[in-house]
Amino acid sequence: MSKKVCILGLGYIGLPTAALLANQGYQVLGVDISPEVVDTVNNGNIHIIEPELDAYVAKAVAGKVLKAGLKAEAADVFILAVPTPFHDGHIPNVDYVVDAARSISSVVKAGDMVILESTSPVGTTEKVESVLREAGTDTSSIYIAHCPERVLPGHIMRELVENDRIVGGLTKESGEKVADFYRTFVSGEVLVTDARTAEMAKLTENSFRDVNIAFANELSILSDKFNIDVWELIRLANRHPRVNILQPGTGVGGHCIAVDPWFIVHAGGDDARIIKVAREINDYKTEWVTERILEDVYAFRDKHGREPSIGCMGLAFKPNIDDLRESPALEVFQSLVAKGVNALAVEPNLKKHKSIVLNDYHDVSKSADIIVYLVAHNEFKSLPVQCKVLDFCGVTVSK
């Protein structure tokens, strides 16, 4: 078993993976461009909220099997777990992947594995190979593959082990070699394919979910227009044995579902029609939520002759996490503030924010004129509220 692993990127995937591998018997170096992140990890602490992660990191650092640094070092396995955002116009940006590949080019040696875990446009693994080759690496002597992460925030430490994984090698031998590595710590099935299929599989998984969420979000907009309770509508429709409509929300956020479908749309053009429309619906839902809140703000102002205070309950992109990436709830809050609304931010999973004043949810539930549920955090579900409530995520719905 290869013993030394170098992981590029200590974010929501890189750090849990580093901590897990370190506790599985590997010697792990986690690399990040942030000195603050590096110092935090080396002190045995974490900079993100994820159940069980703190214990994994503390144990690994104390056991001297996990350390963090600003530069890559020689290893047997290199895992690229860096962000893959998009530019304006939804154009994929793989600059972080390219930079990470360049950063390891001077330390990669024959027989090493280079694994791209970042969710990426089709062809990115080939790009990693070309970057290494152009930097002088003999890529014929290393094993390059894509193995996309597919974990659920809030359950990452468990799902890193239990979920099936897809490994796509640039060569068949690379795929099998990398798959054997994952089988040392994954209890789920490890499936081998080519790199392009693995890349497309991850994009397909998230696009499938995006399309189905878009249907639910469109139903919620139509139900409001028709004066129908969308939650009851979906509950009744789902009694059909072959219907399983998802729950609507404030929109779609996070790095995966809100981003990955655009990778397909960008490359697929006019042949990616359903995926594009679904993305547009889910983006529009966030705008619709803002406008719907403003309707009540204006009605309150007309009735009471003053500006109402709006309790914006939740800023994260999904329940019970602290992750604000591509968060529709955060976008709604910021849009309300930009329009001069007295919006009170509530996010119980964050202790502080660099530019937003965070309020205690108990206090806001008592003081706000209108409560707006944007994220279905557990803390909100039994919260007594006496004022007007707008529920966009099902907090008040009886299951």
C-alpha cells in the first residue's frame, strides 16, 4: 500500500479526505494557499463545520500522521481537491486545477498516482496530464485518473467510506491502479471507467437533481399563483406509486448542483436544453422569493406606516451546515439589504461573518415583524413565532 499522500486543497472535500486517510494509516500532507487554514489544521483544529471532522483532524495531527503546508512535497499519491467555479456567463474556470497540477510537477515521480477529485468539465483530467507533461513530467510513467467526490455535507466522514466511487483513468491501467487505492478505505463499490465518463457521471448526477428540484420549485411558484398549498399538493401527488416530487426551496446552492449543470450547458450548447432551463428556473426561484418577500414588506409599510423588520432565517445553502457557497438564502438576504429592507440575518451554524451581523434566532423570532424561513435548519422547526411567517423551505410543514 502506498503510504504518503499529498492533498491539494483543504476545503470541504480536501480536509475530510486528508483526515480520513491519515486515520486509515497513510502519512498525509494537506496543502492550501491560505496560511490561516494551514495554521488551523496544524494546531489540530478545523475551519469548517462538519460532524466528526474535528475529532478526525485532532487525532491525526496529534498522531503526527497529518500536517498542513503551503507547498506540495514528494508523495506516492497526489489528490487535487481544489475549487472549480465559473466565470461570468457560466463559463467553467479550471484555473485552480491547472495551478495545482503545476505545483506538483516538480515532485511527481515515476509510479505516482495523480487523482483529480474536483468536479470538473469533461476533458479536465486530460488537461491535468497535459499541464504535467508541459512542465517536464514523464506522464507515461504515472497513473492519472478522475475520481469525483459524491458526498453530502453533514455526512461527509461516513459517506467518504460508504458511498460507491467512480474512477476514470486516462488509461485502463491508471484506472485500475487508482481504484485499488480507493478500495483501501472505501467500503462501497469502486467502479472503473474512462476519465471522460467519470467526469460526465458527476455532472449528470447533479444535473439530474437540479432538473427535479426545478420541477418542485416551478410547482411552488405556480401554487402561489393559484392560491394552493404547495406542500399539501406535493404530499398528495407523491401518494401515486410512481411519483416522487422533491421539496421546493429558496433556490439551489452549493458548489455542486448550482454549478455543475452549467459545465454541461457550456460544452453541450443547444443540445443541453432541459438542463439549461432547469438551471434558469432554480436561479429565478431565488429572485422570485425576494420579490415575494418585498410584496409583504410593502403591504406592511402601507398598513402600519413604518418599515418592518424581516427575520431572514438561514444563510447557508442547505440545512444544518455552515457552507455559504452559491447560497440562494444569502442572495435573498443581500438583495433585501440592497433594497433598503431592515433584514436581520440569522445563521445558527456560523459564529460570525466578516461583513454580516448575525442575530440569535430566539431574539429574532420575538422581535421581527415578519419571519422568512429560507433554510430548514433544525433549530427553526419548533421555534414559537407569533408574527407573519413566509416559509419557502418547509420548516412549518407537518411531516
